[in-house]
Amino acid sequence: MFQQPSNMMEGQLHPLESESEIGRMRDDELDSTTKSGSENHEAASGDDQNPRPNKKKRYHRHTQHQIQEMEAFFKECPHPDDKQRKELGRELGLEPLQVKFWFQNKRTQMKTQHERHENTQLRTENEKLRADNMRYREALSTASCPNCGGPTAVGQMSFDEHHLRLENARLREEIDRISAIAAKYVGKPVVSYPLLSSPMTPRPFEFGAQPGTGDMYGAGDLLRSISSPSEADKPIIIELAVAAMEELVRMAQMGEPLWMTSLDGTTYVLNEEEYIRTFPRGIGPKPTGFKCEASRGTALVIMNHINLVEILMDVNQWSTVFSGIVSKASTLDVLSTGIAGNYNGALQVMAAEFQVLSPLVPTRESYYVRYCKQHAEGTWAVVDASLDNIRPSPTARCRRRPSGCLIQEMPNGYSKVTWVEHVEVDDSGVHSLYKQLVSSGHAFGAQRWIATLDRQCERLASVMATNVPTGDVGVITNQDGRKSMLKLAERMVMSFCAGVSASTAHTWTTLSGTGADDVRVMTRKSVDDPGRPPGIVLSAATSFWLPVSPKRVFDFLRDENSRSEWDILSNGGVVQEMAHIANGRDTGNCVSLLRVNSANSSQSNMLILQESCADPTASFVIYAPVDIVAMNVVLNGGDPDYVALLPSGFAILPDGSTITATTSSAGGGIDTDAAGSSGGSLLTVAFQILVDSVPTAKLSLGSVATVNNLIACTVERIKASLSCENA
């Protein structure tokens, strides 16, 4: 397919047609929107056969062994992903599509049984309440005054007392409603709301043991000590979540004096004294030595409110969308799945680690409750609140006060999102190079979260787009090929983001240099992972400052015409863009397939997959060499999960001296034109190199020296090229 690259550039790229419908971008949650008729066609029994003899349908009855195995797997993981379905199908002799439909039908069956049981309970409770109500009415109608013997009269109360009674009843109803739901998990009625819980001995928690939460190996001391909450803790968590929700909504809507406008008029600054007066209860005073970081941002994003809520309440989707901020995440316990078939009232206990893509900034570990509530038609809120008071840890360096977002439905499938981020943190471990950026709140603040959300909503919209222009050279128009290539690029970006920061899962070793220019390396073994080449992988990363705006750095690194100026591995060859997929309003936001026309014949079968993306708070250029045969399969809509990737790339952040505020633009989304247009840049360079194809081999010092030299030369070339441009 790529044997004649010159011809490829003259016309449109046309990969071979494919009828595969398995390599899809979305998981079961999006697949469930397909017509139920097609599912029944595959999963129906022989009793439903079409009486017409001319058109026979294929039906398949599962064996008892197959059903038992799938039942056992369902108990552990009711939502298997593509890989798990394929593996299970291979073991049982079934097609992945058959496994998929069986699990969909099983989930529907379990949901129906659960709803039928709940309806019976509610009906019984309703009859009891109706009987009690009638009894009380009858008692009141015959009551008499003990003093005069006449009929009783309800005494008058003051307006303030009446208002307080109504407010108290509303809050009590909210707590009782959630407590009733949580009682199913606690195992007994929740009737008391103690302010403090007795100290509990933490139970060890294995992140990797949780189904569907991803690999959480190498967790730090805080995350290792976290366990699911005890029964005694759950009522306290519920009460905290209800109070946090009320605080978040008020924080999102209030103006001065709680939020003061900054001197330049572009951002909001929290008035801490006013905050303490407005919310006196909270989660306690700020710990000694901790700093307060509070920020608020608003944007109009191209996604409906229901899908946004689903992303925030699904730990896998949430950590994927925010992979540049969330390095690890896990749901420890689900106290409530919500009511009426949606996430209204959903309550989860979670643990997460938040990152900046540089080994110079320590990650922030957090243990918190996440609560989702629908406030009105088309208006939802999702709030996080730290649970450190329940499980205090001496190693905790970050505490989340009520933080989250208010989501409002807008016309044409858009949503208005107001994000509030409020944390107290010990940032003493941050390198001086990143101090200004972190202390400004823009490294972890609301602007970072909402800019990332807006960017990812654009990306997801491009995945679903069908009106792709067909006249442009190199544009991939095959819908299945677009989805497969974007899914492969998404995995590449996630892999890069997971291996750059100072996460507790990583053990970095400093090689040479002094200060910020130190090169840090780590090794890991890749075994039985179809998405990575087998062997010993050496990762190297370094961060440094450049006196050039982030936009200039981003444009230089993403441009294939200037790639030979810094890419040593291209051997000075000419780089051509063979295909691309635009996935955002900005021209720099795209996934590209590049080819290096090098004199070195050993590289003739290698292509480069690259994704470049930018928002007002950060930009990335991430790439990985890919095999030409594997990419042909992907471009024809094949499964991208088995394409081996070792991503390298760049993370570009503003230095904090001049940061453009995150505000919503008139046309929707966030205005990125001025993002990082002034000030210097903080650039992180990270490489992943396969130094030995045998996983059991020992790492040689020569390999380490080679990688160290590679990254040092790349840094020098970038500095030289950009200084010439800036001169």
C-alpha cells in the first residue's frame, strides 16, 4: 500500500475496504445504542425463527460449559473490553461478537431482575406509608386540647423558623434518600450521622485486583494503604458528599466577595477568609505547611450533558480523557449506582494520582468520594471531596476540598461546564523550574481540567464525524480506518503520558548533568503484551526551559518539514506526511502518518504515527515508529490493539510567567489563538527505546550511555534551532 509514496501524495489515500465490525473505537456503553433488533438476531433462540423458508437465520445455543464459564466471568467483570472478549471467545470456541451479545443480554437480564425487586420493595413501603398517613390523619381529626377540651389548632411560627424548618427538611430528605440507597451496601439501616469515626486499621488494597480499573502497580505509600471504606465509615461519607455537593454548586455560582477578579481581569482568585465564613464546617482547617490552590473556569464544549456525566462517573473513561492529568485512578467502592437508570445519586469512593508531564514535579495522591446529582432538567453536578479525615495518612501531601463541575445542557448538543478546583497541598517537592507554574494553579487547576475536557470533546466529535472532506490530499475518509487509527493514536498518547511523570509507579535514576538538565532513566520488561514489543525498554526523560513561546515550540516540533533538524533517528532523511486526520478546530490538532525517505534501507518498512494537540494550558507532540504491514491493517479498519508501540515525544507547558486565561469563546469551546503566545516554555523530552528483545537479558551500560547521548543531542539540536529562529 505504501510502496509508492510519491503517488500517495498526489491523490487521496484509499485503503482496502473491510467488512470487519469488531475493531471499533467505543466499548459496550456506546455499542448499546445500536438497534436491539440486530442483537436479538445474533442471540435469539430457535423458537424465534422466521417462518419464511427462503431466508434462513443462523442461531447458536451455547453449551452448558460455555454458559458456566461466562457466568463466572460475569461475576468478576460484567463489562469486558475487546481483549477480554476475544480471549474468552478463544477459550470457549465462540466469536467475540457472540460473547459480546451474551454479556449485553446478561446485563439486561440482571438489570430487569434488580428493578423488579426494587419495585416490589417500594410498593410494600408505599402501602405502609399510606396506612401510617391515614392513621395519623384520623388521630389528628379526633384530637382535643388538654386544657379546654376543644379542638386543637396549629400554632403560628415565625417566618425565619418556617424557612429553617423547610431547609432542614430538604437536607434531611436528601441525606435519608442517599442513606436508604447506601443501606443496601452497608447491610443495615443508616440512622445516625456521627461527625467523627473511630480509627480503623487500613487494609491493604491491590489496585490491579479491581476489575476494569487498569493497572495500578507500584502505588505509593498513601495509595498502598488505602482500602474500601468500612461499614462505620459509609454514613459519614454520605453526609460529607451531600454537604460537598451543596458547597460546589454555590462555589460555581457565587461571585464577589467569595471570588475576587485578578488584577488583569482574566482570572478569579478565592478570598480565603470569605470562604471560611461562607462554609464554616468543611473538612477541617488547612494543615500546617500546606498551600491553598483554588480556581474556577467555564467553557462551552461540544458534547451533550449525559455523555459528560457518564465520562466523569466511569473511572476508565475519566482517566482516558484526562490522561495528561490523571496518572492512576481506581474506584474502591460504589455506595450507590444512581436511580432511575442514570447516575443521579451515584456515589463512589475513589483513589487517584494527578500529574504534570515532567519528572521534576511530584504527583499528587488523593483519596476521595465522588458524588453525582441532577439538580434540574438538563443540569448536573459532579463533586469530589477528600476522605483524609476518615483515613488520615502522614504521607498525604494533597487534600481535595469540594471540587468538580456544574454541567448545563445547551442547544445543538453542547454543554456549558463550570469547573471548580480547590485543593490544599504541600508543594515543597516541586523543582524550582516548575514552581511558578504550579503555584499559579495552572498546572493542576480548573483551567487545566476544562481546557483538556474541551480538547477531548473535540477529539471525540472527530471520531464520530461522517462529513469528512474528500478533496484534500492524504485525508483518510474510510470511517472504519479513521476510528482504528484514532484509537491507536489514543493508546499511544496514554502510554506516553503514563511514563513521563514522577509517578510513584516509576523509579527514576539520574544519569548526568546538574539541576534541571539532568537526564532521568528507568527500565521495565515487556512480556506478553501485544501492544508493546517484547524485551527490555529503556525510558529517558529530561525537562528544561526555553526562552520561546509554547506555540513556537509546538509548531516547530510538529512540522514534518523541520523534523530533520532535531530527529537524530531519521538520519537526515526527508519526512513526508502520507495521511492525516484532523481532530480539532486548530490546524495543529491532528493525527498524522509520516514516512522517512532515508538512504538507510533498513528503515524502508517503517512509518511514524504522530499525534499533535494543543490547548490553552499545554501542548504535546507524541510519535512512535510503526510497521507498514500493521498500519495497512489499521487503515482498513482492523484491530489496532495488537500494533506494538513505543511512544516518544514532547510535553510543552508555559513557564508560568504569562498565562492566558481559560475563557469560553463565542462560538463554543475555548479560545486557543492566544494560548501560550508569550512567555517562555517548559519542555519535557521523553524517549522509549527497546534496548534488548530478550526480556530476561541484563541491561548494559553501553545501552544507557547511547540513550543518554541520544536525548542530550536532541535537546541541543532543539535549543540551537529555536535560538536561531528567535534571534
